[in-house]
Amino acid sequence: MSSQRQFFAAQTLHAKCLSDVYQLPPDSLPSLRDSLVNHFISHASDSVRANLENRPANRPLVTRLAMAIAALAVQMSWHTCLNDITQNVLNTHPELGPAVLELFRSIPEEADSNRLVLTNEEDLWSYRDMLRNSSRIVLGLCEHAVQSTNSQSDVATTEAVLSCLQSWIRIVDINPQLIEQTVLLPWVFELLVDSTNGGFELAVDVVVELLRMYPSDRRGNEGLIRSIIPRAMALGQDDSMSGNNNNTNNSNGKLSPFQKSIQEEDEDGMRGYCRIFTEMGESYSSLILSHEEMNQGALVELVLRCSAIPDPEIAGITLHFWYRFVMGLEELEPFEYRQIKIDSFVSQLTQLLSICTNLLRYPEGVEDLSADRLDDIEGTRNYFADTIDDCCRLLGGDTVLRSSGSALEEECHRVAALPQNRQMSDWQGIEAYLYAIQTISMYVPSDEPQVIPFVMGLIPQLPTQVTFLRSTACRAVGKYAPWLGRHPSYLQPLLPYLAQGLSIPKCAYSSAVAIREICENCHTMGDAALQLYDGIVAARDVQRGSGEEFVIDLKNELEVLEGVCKAISTKLLNDPSISADVINGYISHLAQPIIARLKGIASPEYSASPKQIAAELSRLTVLVQHLRLPKQSPLSRSDFILSLMRESWPMLDAVSKKHPRDFTCGEKLCRLHKHAMRECGATTYAPLLGSLSEQTVKNFSLSLSSPYLYLASICVSEFGRNPAYSKLLFDMMANLSTSVFNSLRTADDLTSHPDVVEEFFYLAGRMINYCPSALVQSPLLNSLLQYAAIGMKLHHRDANRGTLNFLEATVSYSLKLRTASALDANEQASMAALEQAIMKEGEPLVINLAQALLGDLPAYRLDHGSGSIAGVLFYLNMLCPKLLLQWIQPPLVSAPEHAKSAFLGSLQKQVSRRDEFNSNVRKFTVVCERSRKLQNSGDERRQ
């Protein structure tokens, strides 16, 4: 048989041993086990001979057979497997030591596999207890393998021992005293002395697992920790560190393995030692923060040296330690002790700040890198920036700013001293310091007198052609907008710098955000901001007339427009003497160009693209959201928005018809109406509600686009509490329902429009929550319940959630009426209609819920949030327990008997606590899930 076929057979056996063993008679399992073991011995022996005969060995086949035996051992509760294999395999075939170690490595891994399917979960816990109690056998085998071979030459045995150790340490809770006493502990650290040793990376993995699984804050680990610390520290501390000498260029003393790897630029060594020291710092954080003096600073220094490795990928390994370190220091109590500990680490934190700033530097040739690589670099820079932020929380913004500002000045002097032809290419250092300074802006007061004036004076002098530097400089301007608000004299050279950046694609967004932030924080920006935006509009109109694509992206223009609206609002609100004519002039200046363009687009003869329509709707939305008016204005803000919407209403209606099925246009239009409604308030906006509901129904019938359903939901939430609008809202709901029912008739139709299903049922749920009477007393409720029975079957998370949200709202409202102390005539009619509808339409819904619990239908929302399977069942059980039992029992006939009995018993008890009910539902579904896996495995086997 070919090796490929043999491997496929072993792979199939492994899969069967994981999930299909229950299909075999129990008395056949020993013979299957013996057969597998014999195959394992045969093929492992062949691999040994292959090495001697210098031919390829089929190691993957041996590994897969080991996994199959390990999986079968769990299934048949083979508690003596370790002893049996040692006696029957290893003692009779000592040459198979590495293969047996591989088998022993697989034993805990298969017991921990999420693919393992057992008929009785209790057997697994018993088996894991056996592993814990038998760990001495595995350690003994590993010791024997190490002592009987030369680890320098027998790399295969070394790697087999290390892999086995790592697996057992990670999965099995081995007694730490056993690890402390074993000769394997010093042996592993001996391997770590030289990164060229065979098994070095696996030895790193073993030590990392040891540190992770036996932290210092868990009792019983003290002895093991005392054994690990000196050995681990010896890997990093050279003679210079032992003598408390910070000189890392030690030429006389012996270099530690870690320092040697740095000196030789050994990437594997640096990464391995960095992983060990970082994990050690995280696992032993309670010792580092202890009040006892244990030379904790030495470990922090080692992690700091790891952070200083020039490779950002390796240095980044340490960042989670620094995050936990800072968090740990901040949580120390009392405050006095906390400050003492922080002071003791000031030196390391200051060095860390400098290290992280250096690691922010872009690499040489960054301009030529791919977009994906740039994204990776930006992600790494964000992580280092977060660490600088962490330093700020402990050292204070002033300290960090002074350090970064001083370094920036030195870097500027260094670059200025370079020949002119080199200055343009040596910008990375300046950019890194600017990036660090903008990172800590929230910790810097707005009256800072030294560093920020230097930075703001420097930025307009920076080379304009370097886009990465310019983008960071623009962000820094925006972050320190509150400071500029207190020092407006610095704005004059900065505004042209930002305005020019808008036309540079790689700087445009940073420039736009900076302009918006300045407008928000600088009270004198009103007219200047308006002039800036006028320039953008004029440039856009010129380019549109020439047929060219406008260079400023809409997203960036909207950022600027938002800033302009806020700047004008601040100017108007802060000047009580400003006249009504001036206020009207500003309103007209901002609004009329948008209205004029919208009017042109809406005209029948103009062929507007969806992109053009969406752009004007977005501009109008920004105006509605962010333009505020003073009290002395002839129009209140609400009246201004209402007037604006009335003026633009015919145009909005016209543009919605130009591309009725375009989703983006519909979404932008609905977003405009939503913000106008909310900014106005229900009372002021009420005159437009009728027209809005008509337009919403009409547009939805033409487009079948979900944003219109969402807009209808907003109308319900804003006006639903007022009985005066109940009929109007119900009519809107009924008309929208007609469009949905007529357009989405089959399950395939619903599947093709999951967003419509989601928003439609959220709308129905809001009707129940805000203005239920008209809906629940109409025949539409029955239709909605029937439609929900279809919607529940959709394999779409959001659509399923919307459906369940409606059902839970309906049943809970019925229960609310049933348990109320007093009801008026309308509420009594609603209760009767609700109960009648539930009795008539409830059974199919409950069948669907039961099938979801069994796994035959989607169960995306089992027991959390508003709208879940458990939530609907809970309220049904409180409302009509006998009916629920009658409906749910038939579909549960295939459920495991013991789980079904327990679940139905919990329903009969009528559990009144939601969390307890949810727990019962979860337990039932876990058993059903396990049963279904067993069933599916059997079906696949028969096929």
C-alpha cells in the first residue's frame, strides 16, 4: 500500500476514534486498541530502520496513528495506558523511544480536543484526573530518554521530549513539586544557553508554558518559582548587569546568552529570550509589585532590554507586559505605597518612553511599500503609541512631553546640520517624535508654555513633499487644537498648511480632521473657517465645470463642513450683539449653495448620478446636525431645520425617484430625515410627519430598501408615545407590511433580503413597544406572527435576531397586560386580541423554537439580549404554560430522554427567574448538541 493511502487510512481511523466509537460494541474496543498499537509499533520500527538505511521515513503516519491511539484511550477510559505502553511497547522496543514520546504527547492533546465526542462527559473528567495522577510516569520516561541519549547529537529525541513536556505542562495540571524535582528542569535551561542547540525553540516553548501555567500569585508554586528564577535570569544577566552597571557594551565580562544574541543579531535567539523574559514578567507580576525587596528591577530591566531590540516585531512581544505592569501599579493600594513603587521604576519607564519613540520610526523606503505592509506598520506603531500613553499615566504628561520635546529639538538640530541633499530623506526621527507628542495630547494642559509653542512653530517649516511627515504634523495640530484655542496667534501659518494638505491624498484626511478640531476649539475661527470652505466649494465647482474629478474626497469635505458649522455656531452663540440679519446671512451662506445644487440635481432634465445625490444629501445632513443658532436668532434651531426641510422637500422627493433602488441614496436620504426629526424634536417636526410617512411608504414600495424601514422605526420611537399619532403610524406600518408581504412571498425571497427582514421585524417590535393598541387589535398581528414563523428559519444572524425581538416584545407585552392590576377598556381589548392571536399562531412558532434548541433551525440568539429563543419561551411559559407544554412536546420527541425530561420539568415548575430559565435552556441545548454530533457521525459513516 502506498504511503499516501496508509496516511489516509490512519487519518480516517483518528477521526473515527474521536467521534464514532460509540457505534462499536464495547467488547470490541480492546481488539481495536491492540490492532492500532501493533500498527504503531510496525510503522514506528520502519521509521527507525529508514533512518539507518538512509531512506525517507513516514513520520506523519506514525504521528497520526499515535493520535488515533490517544483518542481511543479517552473513549474507552484506558486509565492504564501510560503503564501499558511503557511495558508492552517501550520495554520490548527501546529504539522506539521518540515514537512513544510522541504518543505520550498526543494523549493529553486528544483528551483536550474540541472534536472529541463522548456519550458520557463524566468519563472525560475521570480520565483527566488519571492523567494528573500519572504525570510522574511521563516525567520519568522523559528523564530516562534524556539520560540515555546525547541530546547534542540525538536531536529527534530532544525534540520529542520537549514536545511531550510542553503538551503535558499546557494541558495537565502537573504537581509543581514534581517539576521542581525533575532533572528535566535544569536540562531545558541548558538547551537555552545557545540558540544553535537542537530543540532551542521547543525549549523556549516549554519554559514559556511553565511560566504561564505556574504564576506567582497561585499558592503551591513557590518552590518551582525559586528554581526557575535564577536559571531564567542567568540567560539574560551578564556580568555588567550583575554588577549593576548599565553599560551594555561590556568587553571584559562574559556576555549572557541574551546579550550575545543581540550582539550577533541572532533573530531566533532574541525572539526566544524575549518571549521568556516577557512571560516571566507577566506571570511573576505579583512578585515585581511586592513590597519585599527581591531585586525585581532586574527582571524589569531584562524586559526593557527586550523592548530595545531594533526589530519592532520582536520588541512588540513585550508590550502586553508593559500594559499589565502599568495596570498593576495603578491598582496598588494605598496611594502612598503606589507612589513609592512608581518612583522606584521611573528610570525604566523613562527609558521605555525613549525606546518606544524610536520604534515609531518608519523604515527606510516606506514610500515604496505595499498597502498591506503599510497597514501592518501602522498597527505596530499604534501599539507602541499605546505604551507611550501608558507611560504618561504614571510619569505625567509634563514629564513625557518634556522628554519628547527635548528629543525632537535635538533631532531637528541633527537634521539641520546634514547636507541639504540629505535633509529631505532623513525625516523619520522628526516624524516619530511628532507622533509621540500627538499621542499624549490628552495629558498636556492647554497652557503648556515650552514644548507645544516650539512644535507649532516648527510644523509650517517642515518639508511639504514628505507626505508621511506632513500627515503626522496635521494630526498633531488637530490634537492640540485646545492649546491653539488659547494661543490663536499660532494659527495664521498653520491654516494654509492644513488647507494645502487637503489636496494631497495621503494627507487629506489628517488635514480635514485637524481643521474640524481647530474649528471646535478655537472661538475665533468663524469667518476664517467659512472662507476656507468657500475656497473648497469654488475649487470643486471649477473642476466640475471642466469635467475633472474633484481632488478633495467627500469624506474629507464633510469633516471640514462640520468644523465650519461648529465654528459659525460658536461665533453666533458667543456674540450676543450680533444682529438677526447677520445670523440669516450666515445661514444663507451655508445652506443656499446646497439647496441650489440639490435643486439643479432634482430637475427633470438633469441626469444626476447616485454619487452626486448622496453627496448633497450628506452635506445637508451635516448642516442639520451641527449648525446651532443663538437665542436672539429670528428662528429657533428647530424652526430653522423645519424651514430647511420644507424648502428642500420637493427636491428630496424628486431625487429619491431618480435612482429608487440605489441603496446608498436611500440610506443617505433616511439618515437626513432621522437627524432632522431628532434635532427638531417631535413637537416641531410633527407637521412633516404625515408627508414623511407617505414618502417612506412610497419609496419603500419602489425600492424594497431596508433604510426606509429603519426610518419608519425612528418615526415610531419619536412619536409612538403620543396617542394622537397612533393611527398614522399604524397606517404606515400596515402599508409597509403590504409591500413586504407582496414582494417577499417565499422563504427564498426572505433569504435574498435578510436586511429587509431584520428591519421589518424591528419596526414591528417597536410598534409593540411604543404604540401597540392599533396593531394588536388588527388582523395584521396574525399576519406578522405567521411571517415570523418563516423569518425564524433564515440562516442570517441579524434577520433571526430581528424576528425574535418582535416575538419577545409581543409575548412580554401580553404578559404585562395579563399581570397588570387594572386595565382600561382599550387595554382589555388589546389583551384579548393578543391572547387570541397567540393561541391561533403560537404553535408553529413554538415548533420552530424547539427545532432551534435541537439544532435543526438557526439558534444565533439563544439566551442573551433583547430577542432570544430563551426569552420568547420564558414569557410564553409565564403567559400560557399548559399551551406551551402541549405545543413543545411533539417536536422534542427526538431529544435525549433525560435532557428532555429535565427541560420539560423546568417548564412545569414555571421558573420565575430569567437567569435560571436561561441556564436550563443552555443545559438542554448542550446535551442536544452532543447528541446531534453523535447522530451526524453515524449518518456520515453509513453513507
